[in-house]
Amino acid sequence: MQRRTLLRAGLAGALAHPALVQAQGTAPLRIIVPAPPGGPTDLLARALADRTQHSLGRPVVVDNRAGAGGVIGSEAAARSAPDGNTILLGHNQTHASNQAMMPRLPYHVLDSFAPLAKLATVHHALVVPGNYPATTLAALIERGRRGRLSYASSQAGSASHVIAETLVRREKMDATHIPYRGAAPAATDTVAGTVDFYVATFPSVAGLVRDGQLRALEIGAPARLAEFPNIPTAAEAGAPYLAVDAWFGLFAPAGTPEPILQRIATAMLQALAEPEMGTRLASGGFTLDPLPPGPFAAFQKEEVARWAEMVKLTGVTIDG
């Protein structure tokens, strides 16, 4: 109910600007995706592009700029002209944790952008091989206290890495980090038993969990998932600090005029509210979590502080 109220408030505020009845022009709106095609960020961007071209009265195109933990695409967006023709689909790494992990980050996660809208979240889960001896998180922690383990991440400095290292540090485990280039190879080696555990975005491993190739020892959701009732929440497993979502939101270059920001935000949030979009994104593992510009800006500031604390605890850094 609160999310719907915030969404209606954001739309009402945007439509109050007379300038919004005027088209932004016919130039394409470019959504920069700081990730390769096929992943969750790309899926979300393309779903929005499909649904907003008519309401904006202009083409909407997706521009994949992958690399460096999202830095390449994010920097390109930050350096774009603030004319309403370029926006970025960022996430918790590009617009929260990178600020703490990268001493030479070529943009500022708060000052270089104008938040447009929070869109959705995805839960993380800790998984082990399907035949792994430890069948609970407590048993895995005990194993890690008695002997050296290894854990995978989708990339050094990713949420996958930071969350897993938070577990290791807080529980005083002995575990070696093995970074991979993407979620797929990390999951593959976890299935094979090459590593002991892996903190993954749940949609990327749900099929493997369903098939028994992986076992999820916890999921960072507020309640158990209806489709996976046997997976305890992080709180139930005794580690509420693991309930850290991946989140996705839209940003424009700083200095973009307010009426333009409001018009784009309105179109994107309206698209997100369509039942067809909800069905499409839910099938990709997203939980819709819309926020208009003001509340999203406040949320992002809280996340920057939260990730800074986690990075300080873990000591994870990325050269760049």
C-alpha cells in the first residue's frame, strides 16, 4: 500500500508541471546499461524501453556499456549532456558500494547524477553444492571455523563478494575468495563442488536449486518464498545481516532540468505499474519496488552509508 501511495504521489507531482505536456523532442532516449546483454539489468532496461516509447513519443534504445563493475557505463552517463536524451539504469554497486570500494572512481554516486526512480529489487541467497555436507547456515559457519573453505563471487567487488565476506568476517570463518567473471561460471563451479559456497542473486540460481544441483541455506527475503518454502530467510537462519538486496534504479546526468526529469520518471513508473510489466519482471525474479525521484534519492543516501559500513568491515576494495 505504501509503495502504491508513493507511486501515485510521484506521478501526480510530475503531471503538475505544465512543461510535461510538451514532447521532449523526437531524438531517441538512450538507456545506458552498465552490464552486458542478457543479465538482470539489461532485462529490466529492455522491458522499460518496450513500454515507454509510446508514452514518451520518442524511440527508447538500450546501450550496453559493460566493464569495470559498472564504472564504464556509469561514467559515460555521468559525462553525457544533461538534456534528457541519456539516462542510466544503475544498481547498488554502481551507485552505492563503488563509492566506498574505489578510491579513484571517476564519478560521484550522489553528486554526478539526478535520481529518477527506483524500480525493483532482487534477493540474494547463499548456496552450496546440492550434496554438500553442511545443510544449514549454522553448520556451514561451524565448518568454516574449523577449517579453510572457499567461496565464489560473480566478480571481485560485487555485492556477491561483499555479502559473503561480511559473513566470513562476522562469524570468524576461514574462507578464501575465488572471484569469477559472471554469475554463470560462479554457479557452475559451485555445483561442481570446486568452491564451498556462493552468495548469488536468487533468480540466477533458482533453477539449479529447484533441480537439486544447489542447496540454498538462506535467502535475504522478508519472508519465505512461496515457490521455495523450505529455504529459511536470513533472519531465520540466524544471520539477518545477510538480508541485503540488489536494487535497480534510473539516473540522469546531474543538471538535467527538473521538468525533463519528472516527465521521464512519470513514463517509467507508469510502465512499471502495468500488470503486464509486473508479470514479465516477476518471471525474471524481480520484486517491483517503485519510488519516485525524491524518496529514491533519500533511499540511495541510506544505501551509500550502509554499503560503506559493509565495505569498511570487509576491507574489500577495487583498484580504479
